[in-house]
Amino acid sequence: MQKFTTLTGIAAPMPLVNIDTDMIIPKQFLKTIQRSGLGKNLFDEMRYDANGAEIPDFVLNQPAWREAQIIVAGDNFGCGSSREHAPWALLDFGIRCVISTSFADIFFNNCFKNGILPVVLPQDAVDALMEDARNGANARLTVDLEAQTVTGADGTAYAFDIDPHRKHCLLNGLDDIGLTMEKSAVIDDYEARMAQARPWV
């Protein structure tokens, strides 16, 4: 998993509330178990019309936000069904951080397991960052995981809380497999002892 330390990038404003996982990645794209390739279908029904042409008004289709790495969203982002394809699609598009006042629990947990930082901030802070995001490439946000701050275009820093274990995992690029492999020496020692104690197993 890719480490998350400090990210300075374009933020896309998505003020809609209750953006659910079916909006993030519609159900017809859930057949794959590959984590790559889903970025082109991120927000598919909002990005494309029935003929597959881009909808010009959608934020990620506009020149200022095509390279967005951050989303500033309305309340309750990631609600709906518990599909891990939602963070896969965000990550494959290039989104590394989503900022909102609240997230659905399962989506929130899945973000951390896939190298995306979900940041919870008070409404006034989200409103200020949403205004920054509306300026597109002219106003980049900086997300500093070590310092636990999001800094707006005017230099105002907003502090956020994060579980220390999740912070450690993101800073070091550790998913569940990576965490297990940190204990490889202990696992190898156990297997060696078991091989001696129970050679018939």
C-alpha cells in the first residue's frame, strides 16, 4: 500500500450530502476483483450520459479539477452498501484524501485499508475548504498526516483527529497484509518450534 505522508493537491468541491457507494462506483462495475481500472468509472452516472459522453457540468470533467487528488464533500460521504470497490475507484482515479463532516463507517474503514485518508472536520472548516476547492488549480490544499492538519489556500490550518494505529498504518503504507508481515520473524520462529515439537503435522 502506498504511504500517505503529506499531500498538496487540487481539491474537487462536491457539496452533495449522502454521496453513496453506488454513486461512487455503480453496481455494474463490481464484477472485477482487480483494484486497478475502476478510476474511469468513478462517479460513472454523474460523469457520463447514456451514450458514454462526458457531462460537462460534472466537476471531475471540468479542466480545473481533472487532476484532483482531494475531494471536499458534503455530509455522510460513502453511505450505502459496503463495497470496497468504492475506495478502489477513488484511488485508481488519483484521489488520496476525502474531507467531510462525516463518513459512513464501513467506507471510512475501507479507506484506511486502501491508502486513502478520510478527514473529518467541523462544518465551518469544511465550508471554508469547499470555497477554496471551488478555485480549482488556483487554490491547492495541503494535507499533513504527521501534523494532522489540512491547510487552505490562505494558510489557515485545520486540525483533525485520527486513531494512532490508523495513522501509523497510513504513514508506513501498511495494509492488513503489511501489518502481518511486520511480525514475520515471530511467525517464522513459531513455525520452526512447531515443526520440531510436532514433526508429523
